[in-house]
Amino acid sequence: MRVRPLPRTLGLGALVLAGCLAVGVAPANAAPKPSLGSTGTASVFRVNPVQSTGIETLTDQNDSASAVPSSAYATVPLRNLDGSGTLTGTWVAVQSATGTPATSSTNTFVYDRSQDQFEQVMAYFWVNQAQEYIQSLGFGSTLPAVNEQQQIVKVDQYGGDNSYQTDKPFRIRYGKGGVDDAEDAEVIVHEYGHAVHAAQVPGFGASEEAGAIGEAFGDYLGVTVGLAAAKQYGWAVKTPQACVADWDSTSYTAGPVHCLRRLDGTKTVADKDGEVHDDGEIWSRALWDIRNGYLANGSTTKAADTTIIDAQFDFAPDTSFSAAAKATYATALQRDGAKAAGIVKAAFAARGITF
């Protein structure tokens, strides 16, 4: 779940419900599993329209197709469909949605944002993309699987301008209002990040700091999956990489640069205020520094992501910043060596997180 920056407030609960450097040698770069079903064709946003065009003045205009330039869209393969002609597949199923369900006898799902089906397609594509990215790190092959199951999503079925993941039943709801949430890939994948945590550690988020870690990881996963897709498909990234949900946040931030939150903020534990989304910016900056530290020292962002996700298996449901940082350090040390572990330790120490 994500909450807008003040003064915008929402009445949902804060916690996710149970939500030379020798770094990352293969299996961290293991190939994703082959397509497990049929492949269709779809039109989606290149992560989001603000990121791909660099136009910070875009606004929702009540779902108008003309509000977004055609260059914001891309034609993409829609993988792992079950061939039923619906948005149902191995890793995701659009269970219900507002408006007419997207169907196609030819597996061709091409819509624009003025049509309800567009957000359904976005949700399918980006959840599938997130699971494929996690598998490309080796999870489910050389490493334990992470949420390797069909993820149920409901699109535009929550009337508030928010989205959330629940574990009973295990599903994600994407809300509407302003920019509909399923129009921004980083929002879609943020919620999937909560599902990842819930799959790795049932009941995760049972303390304030665990909840903050959950929000931080959702933000981080949304950005890193989006950047990986941009690289995979050759899409431009024209806004700051550390900005989360550029498009969704045009409805509730003043600008001139629109971000729900950022991964490169300056918060430390001294700035904690007890609100999980605010405090999550402490943890997400540490993850961002780990990612960049690995890259600067001759490794890859995939290696960093593998270690970050693998470490989460060792988190307790009510973990603290300190305990989770220690687990991440231990994973880095075992997987990637002392120099990588030093990068991890320094990133957390810079946020005031010690162990």
C-alpha cells in the first residue's frame, strides 16, 4: 500500500497485511524460465508516460486518450497467457475489473488509456514482468522460488486513490482516482513487492520498521523492474531514475518534478516519525546505495537485487531495521564476498542503521 504525501491522507491501515569485486556470479544472472503458455500482443505504457516522455506537465484529464502522446505507448509481447482469450496466465490473472473485461480470441490486447481494458492489460503485463525479472535472478531455479504462483489482481475495484495487497485472500487491488493506479508500472510493481514479502515471510510487516521495509522494498522493486524493462525493450528513461511513480503522482504533487517518493533521499533513523511510508525512505535509500555501490565496483544491478531479495528469506515478520540489515550483510558476505558486504554495511550505516 502506498500513501500520498501530505496533505493528502487516506484511511487505510499502514502495515501490509500478511506485505575487483566478486559479486553475483551466475546464478545471479540465470536466464528466466521459458514461456509457460501462449504469447499475445499488447499495448502498454513504457513504464509510465512521464518517465518515457520527460513531460512533467502531463495531467490525467479524466482518462482522456489525448492527454498522453502516442510515444508513451509500446507494443509488447504478452507472455505466459493460458490461451483462454482472457488476461489469465501462469503468473497473473485479472480476476475482476470495472468496465468490460479485456478479451481476445487472437490474444491481441491493444487499447488506449481511455478504455477500461487498458489498465487491465497494464496490470497483467507488469506483474508478469516482475515475476520474470525475479526468475531471471535465479529464483525458482538456482535459488528458492519467490511468489512463483498465479497472482490474482483486481483493477479499478477500489474507489479510493490508493492500492493495496492482502494475504487472505492473496490478491492485489489497484484503485482509481486521479491517474488510475494501474496506469503506472511502478505503482503496479510496488504492490507486487508486498506480495513478494508475504510469500517469502508469511505475516511480514508485524512491526513499524518491518512495515517501513515493506514500503521501501515495494518502491525499490517498482523502480528496478521498470529500469530493467526499459533496458530490455530499449525504452528511454527521461526523468530521474530514483523517482517513484512519476505519472501517478502528477495528481497529488505540486511539481515541477513529480514523484510519490524518491529512492535517493537524505533521511536517517534520526528522522523516523513512526509512519511506514515516511520511514521507508530510510531503507529504500540504503537499497539504492547498495545497487549503485555494486555497479560502481564492477558488479551488476542484478547481482545487488539478487542479494537484496535473497536476504529477505531471513527476515522475521516483525523485523527491525538493524536485524534486517544484518541479514542482508550476511547474505552479501556469503554470496558476494567481503568487499560487497562492506558496501552493504556502509549503505546502512549512512542511514544510521547499525548492527
